[in-house]
Amino acid sequence: MFRLDVPKLLKETSRHGDDTGAKIYRRTGIAESSVYRILNGETQPDLNSAMRLSEAYGIDLRDVIKRVPIEAAA
């Protein structure tokens, strides 16, 4: 399973002066409510949103998405 590394993403967005969800929304066009849910870890971005973030901030998705081990069912 893969998860967005939100602290790494925020580091990149801040480098572009986007330190709030509203600024990220304006730059990427991702719905503001979705941006806040992504930043709060409530949801993961779909591929379209991930690509928008990548293009808007010039980041490689491999740098901000990390592999998370899947826990075995007990």
C-alpha cells in the first residue's frame, strides 16, 4: 500500500509560498475540501489529484508517496 507523505508535500508547497490548503487549492484546482482532507490524512489523493500536485509543484510523486506495509489479518 502507498500513502502520501503529507509533511514532505507541505515542505514542497511551502517552498512555493503555499502554506495553507486554500493556496494549494488555488494553484492546483483540487477542490478545497479535498485538499484539507488530504492534508489532515483523512483521505488519499486519487491519481488525478496526485498528478495535479506533482505538476503544480514540480515534484516527483516517488518523492512524496511512501510504501506502507500492509498488516496481516489476525
